[in-house]
Amino acid sequence: MIGKLTQDDTIDAAIHIPRCCRSILPLSAPPGVGKSTAVSLLLHKAISSDPKLRVLILDPHNEFAAAFPDHSVVVDTGDARSAFWLMRLEEFAEVIFRGRPAVPEAAG
């Protein structure tokens, strides 16, 4: 459960986390309506239900690092020698895992 419906607070709002995190979840809405807040809430719930869950967020506006201080690894693009989109998967995994062995489920 992630909360209650705004139309009827006696009804629980629930999301099936494994199904939700299995593929790309597009989210589109006007600025200022709470997209980042909603994504942060969903990810916190997903991480609490599956602590081994791996999530990659490409965050050009740096909105999510502060929301996940204990769960995030921030890679500053200013530190990169080349653009990420020019890297092979193995090179990108090396940056993300910072020299540690890549987790097979997350790197493949």
C-alpha cells in the first residue's frame, strides 16, 4: 500500500511493486504537480519491499540524489572523460559500480 485514494480515504491505494519495476514506467504531467515526489515515494516503497532492488536513474536535473542519500551513487558528468552514451556497456558498468564487480542481474 502506498496511501489512500484522494476521492475516498477509506480505500487503500496499492501498487504491485514487482510488476511495476519490471519495465519502463513512463510518467508525464505538467511541471509542479509532483512527478518527482511520486517517483521518490514509489522507489522508497519498492526499496523497502525488496532491498536488493537495483534502480538506475538518469537525473540531469539532480532531483533524486537528496531523496536517496543512503541508497544512491551519484556520478558527476563533469568527472567523466567522455560522454556516457559513447561508452560500451562494460565501461558504463565500471563507472556505475566504481571498480567493484558488477552484479550480474544489474549489468546484463
